[in-house]
Amino acid sequence: MRLDKWLWASRFFKTRALATEAVEGGKVHVNGDRVKAARAVKLGDRLEIRRGAEVMEVRVLALSEHRGPAATAQALYEESADSQARREAQAEQRRMLGASMPRTAGRPEKRDRRRIIRFRDAGSD
């Protein structure tokens, strides 16, 4: 079975085109090697899949040519415990970083405008 088709069927990518693009871009490695999208996937192969900042290390447990529900797709692979722990730690870091950053998008609210005016007027004295 083709690698890009398996990645699509196992729901790592929304479309086969995105799966092919990721493989050709070097975001997917099979058994530590950079491969092409048409590479045959076999049971027991180890895949390293990069999606943005997220890196997953999975082992192929089953093959499927059809994209099914998420529960069925999760039965096609097994993620290593080390990979899962690393992803959870990165997600926690992103949550903490987002919580500590002040809101800067959008227009100033009324209280923000008052602070800006006070700051501007204090500098002109």
C-alpha cells in the first residue's frame, strides 16, 4: 500500500494531496529514511511524522485503503510512549506560553484607550 494513501486513511492528513506534499517535503520518514509518496508501507514499519511543531513516532499495525471513522483509523497505528509524552509536554508548554502572553490583537478597549490617553498626556507636561 502507498505511504500517502495510508497516511490519508489513518487520518494524519485531511487529503491525499496534503499527505503527498508532506512526504515529498521530507516531513515523513519511514524507518529513519526519507522516502517518496509511492513507497510501500508494510506492517511493523516505523514512521516519523511532522505536522508543524508536532512530531509523532508511530508503528504501522494494519493497512487500510479506505478512510473510515477516527476510531478505526487509530487502530491502524500505535504511537510510542516517548512520542506521546513529548507531544503532551510541548502542548502544555504552548498552553502556558499562550496564557502568559497579553492580548494584543484587535482595537483597544475603553480601559486601554484611557490608559493610552493618560500616558500620552503625561508625556506632554
